Amino acid sequence: MKRGLVVLDPEEIPETERRDRVAALQRAMSADGLDVALIYGDVSRSDDIAYLTNLCIYWNEGILAVPAEGEPVFLTKLSPRVHPWMRLVSTVTEIHSGRNFGDLAAKFLGPGDGPGKDAPGTTVGLVDAGLWPAALAEEIRRALPGWDVRDTGDLGRSPRLVPSQHERALLRRAGGLLARTTDDAAVDGMTGSERIAAAERGLRDAGFLDVLARTHDAPGGVTWLEVTGQYRNLWLHASRLADATATAAWPAALRRALATVTAAARSGMTAQRLAEAAAADITGLPLGAAAGVRWVHQADMATNGEYARYPADLPIPEGAVVVLAVEAVFPDGRHAAVADTVAVGATGAESLTSQETTR
Amino acid sequence: MMTTDKAEDKAEQELRLRRVRAAMAEQGLDALLAFAPAWRRENVRYFTDAPAAGSATFALVPAAGPANGPVTAFSTRAADLHGILRRGWAGEALALDAHAPAALTGRLRDLRPARLGIAHYELLPQLLASELSTALPKTEIVSATKLMDDIRLVKSDWEINRMRQAAAAVEAGWQAFVDVLKPGLPEYAIVAAVEAAIKKLGAEDNFMLIASGGDEVRGMTAPAPRVLQAGDMVRTELTPQVNGYWLQICRSATVGKASDAQHKSFELFNEAVNAGMSAVRPGVTAHDVAKAQNDVFRARGYGEYCTSQYTRVRGHGHGLHLDETPIIEGNETVLPENAVFIIHPNTYTPIAGYHVLGDPVRVTPGGAEVLIGTERKLFEGAI
């Protein structure tokens, strides 16, 4: 859960860049004919909101209302007691608390000082509407009679897919921290609880906001350690295999495959082509086991990419930071993977979470 | 740390299905679908007793009938499925594509429920809700969130045992919190120490808020870069999850010797906790427990600090979710024997700022049983 450091540091992301992010969204809204965009987030998935404002929804849910002109406004069920903290750690100045979002939206958009004061009954977009709770989307529609409430595309996610230079610097810094911590937690002989404790201690001490560390038993006494960390509003992931004995050949094969995939990664590559590149490395799997290659934008790691579409022929965009994973599925249903987070360029990829860098 | 007595596990699993199916019958449900977004997994866990990491997971429970069909679990994280099946409470576990959930809609079509209850229907994303509606055009879909909340309110002995196991992580977490306090330490480093201590004991997760400083502190949040200073009071509610069950402790500690005002504040809050404890008996309402605590503040002239301007609740239920029924005036929810909740009158007062103190309790015929062994006092960290 998000119980690590929350900080707004203009030396990391300049105020101008944050303002530009909001302005870019507002231009996209204008192009789509939207007067207001509503962006939903909850404690597990709020990166669109944090990207624009640095707000951390550490509990419950929230909606960021972005008018076509002017500053974003945060609507929350959390008490006004936390408004001072929210203002301290974010760029939001106007925050409204209430028991339900329909009333909050109606108050913000209805007659008064909000965007609806002069022209009630204009157009509201629900950003990434498919991911909104259906009941909440309906509540908003009911609360705004006369408004055209539309489902929009991923106006919040798409600008996050290629990190800025400032974000890349943060990702590099965080990648080094995550690499060291994960490697320390992956030495042979530790218990699963000890590995997770080491990951939590190392990453929280280094200022990570969120840490999702898990271990899984894999065939041959091997342990799969997966560590996903959120640093500021950016995500990194590494997976390692520990306790691999000489009798199990597949862990080394997966590692070779990941090295090959990382060396082959560049903009335009697809999961299918990466898998083809690594096919010769994936040998020695137990009978009936299979291995595959996948990539996921760091921007989607709050959900491990499970709410985004990643067809096998989707090309990696230039400048993206993605998780590359080689994952094996064994006949008994167990999984194991090796993975790193890499920055992808036109000619190669830079691994952010391993000591070896390829370019 | 998983319970290993298979006979007791089987009995618990059967008890749950009996209780749920009886409630389903009362409400005319032909099937119940528990939905779990990543931050509300309690109902799916109730049916699978297995951890899951999927962004969306489900458990499908057919109504009682001649076949009494097994529970089927679904997850958007394929790596979840082995653990769910190994636990054995779900008869099947299937991978789910959030954009093409045919695995789920196919099973629902097979069941052809006239009336389907969905737990956490209010949180179901539109993309999944529309797929369900399309797959079940003739089915009446209703919320089953309250049905599950009511069922989970009263814990079985098996569940109480699980919560007692969580107490060890609670106590170790608090000890780590006190041990690490020193001037110059940033708030987030306290969290790191606590996390390491409780994860080493097998905690799956933790919910934790924190605040440090003096009289000016008005509430708790996620940690900041602020560094501790001598004389600070550091407040926390920390809530490890062990084997699915959350258990919370609320305490405050000072960096160095506590001031007279900090002691005075502790005495007030401790009296309120004791008053809340004294009110507990089977059949008491959440309102009664909250009022008993608030009355202490009112009697001492601090009644205004029990309002929403300064505080939220006077405690809340615990179990497979960390924040179950709120202990607050106006909530007439009856708390029967074996309900579990924390009593915490946390609020701001001008005495020493926001103060945090509370213990999780179980309702017994004889009153409140405190589920943790940590002493209730104002802790003083070293300088």
C-alpha cells in the first residue's frame, strides 16, 4: 500500500513541467470538445491524477476535475482535515470533500463559480471511462442532468507512456535502488519472509512510495522473487530467481533469455519478435512447461498491465520505459519469471534495474 | 503461518458456504459473484482463503441446490491461480482477460441466474459491468455488498484464531516503531523499520498512517520527509494483514521524555478507550461504543473535538477488510458476540495535538477481549 514517502519536489519535476502537463490535457480536451474532464482514481490506481498534480490517494477514492481552462480541482470523500497535507504535497489548491461524488460533481459543475456557471449543460468527459466503477459513472450522469457526459479515451494514461527527461532521471535513480535491493533480497538461503522484509526495508528507506514484493515457490526448489516499486509517480519492476540448484537448468535459461530480450529491445519491437529472438535461449524447461516474453509500460505497472491491451504485435514506442519479462508456466500451474525495467531507444535499451547496461 | 488443521479448515469452508447460501436464499439470489478490485479483496478472500495479486479477481458462488456447485475463482493475474487451487477452497481457478472476460461470462451463462448478486457491485469497472450485462440480458443484477458485509461482521472461532495470529505482527510492528525513534530520523524511515519487522513475521500487507510533531498536528497521513525532533509526539495506526486478516493498533510515542501535556492527553484518551471497552457487550451498537468514548471528552470540556471537523470515527470493524463497520455515533449496527473492531478515540485536542490510542477487541459474553498484548501507555523513545 501507499505508505511510503510522499513529497512534492520542484527540483525533481519543475513546476513548469507540471503546468505543461495540465495544459496538454486541456488542449486534448478542447480537441475532443470537452469542457471538463473527470479523472477517477483509487488507492490502488491513481497515476493519472498524480501525474497532473502529485496528489497521492493513500486511501479510498478521488476524482480530479480538470476544466478546459483554469486549475484542476480535487473531489474526495476524505475529510477536510487532510486538505492541508494534500496542498503541501501536491499542486492542487482547490479541494472539495463530501459524502458522495455525485453531489460533489454537481456542486462543482452546477450554478455557482464552477465551469458550469455561465453555460450549464455542456460537455463532461470521463477519462478512461471503462475503468470507472459503473455505479459511480452512473451517479455522475444522474447528478449532471442536461450535461453531455461522455466516455473518453485514455487522455490521462497516454501522455505518461513516454517519460520526460526529468522522469527518466528519477527512473534511473530509482532503478539503481531497486536493482541493489532486489539483488540483496535474492541471495540464496533466505526465507520468503526475509526476502520481502529486505525489499521493504531497502526501498522504503530509499523513499519509495509503494512496494509490492512477493515470493513464489517454483519447481526444483527455486524461489521467484518479484519486486515492484513506486518511486514518486513512476514504477519499476524486477524479478529474480533464487535458490536455483545445478540440477535445474531452466533458471539459467530464463536469465539468458532475458539478456537476449534486453539486447534485442528497441523501439518498434514487439513481444512476438522479442520472443522469437529469445527462443534459442529457452531450453531445459521441465517437460510440459512453456515460456513467453511480455513487455508492459512502467506507466501501467500499478495494475501490472492487466487493464491495458498488449497484443503480441504491439510495438514498443521510442522513449518508453517498460518492464521486459520472460515468464515460464509449469505443468502444475506454477509460474516463475525474470524481469527488468528498461528504457527503450531507437537503437537499443538501457536496463535500469540490473548492473548490466546494453545500448 | 497458515492454519494447517484440515478438518477445521473444511468445517470453516462449509460454514461459510452455508451462511452465504442461506442469505442468498433469503434474498432470492441464484448466484453470488464476489468482485475484488485491488484495494477491496475481502469478499473474494472469504471464498478462496488464498492471497491474490490480480487487479481484478472474482469468486462465483452458485446458490444451494442439488449439485451445490463449487466456488470458481477468476483472476487477471495468471500467477494467482496456482495458489488459489492449492488452497483448495475454490474448485476451479481461471485466468481472466479484463477486456474479454469470456471465462467469467461463460460460467455465468451456464448458470443462467434469474437474479445475480454482486458483492462490491459499486466498484465494478464499466468495461466488466457491460460484459456481464451483455452476457446476462435477462438477469436481474443487484448489489450483494451488504449481504457480505453482514456475514463477515461476526467472526467464527477459526477467524478469531487467525486474528490472534496477526497480533504477533501488530506487537512486533509497534515495538519496531518505538525502537527506531530518534531525533533526525525522517518519518518514512519509521515506516521502513515497521515494514521490515512485520514482513519478516509473514505479514502480507499493512495499512499505516503516521504524524509527527507537537501540538499543531491535526491528523495522520502518509509519511513526509519531516525529521523527528526531541519532544515530538509520533502517532500511528498500523494494521498488518496476516493470513488475510487485518488487525490494528493505535499508539503514540514521544521522542524522549513526554511532557506533562502529553501525559495529560494520554490520560484523557486512555479514559475514553476504557469507556468504550466498558460499553462492549453482545448486542451493543456501534453508536453506543462511540458515545461512551465521546462522553468522556464531553465531560472534560473537549466535546467539540469529537466532531467531523477534527476526527472521523471512534473505531471500526476489522477482519478480511481493515475498515469494516464504523464505530461512530448514529451507526446503529448491532455488534454481536464475536464481532471484532478497534476502539480508538483518535482526535485532535489543544492539550497536545492529535492523539492516537486504541486496541482491537472481540465482543464476548463478558465484555471486550483485547486481542493484542501491547501495553496501553504513552511510550517514550530514546534520544
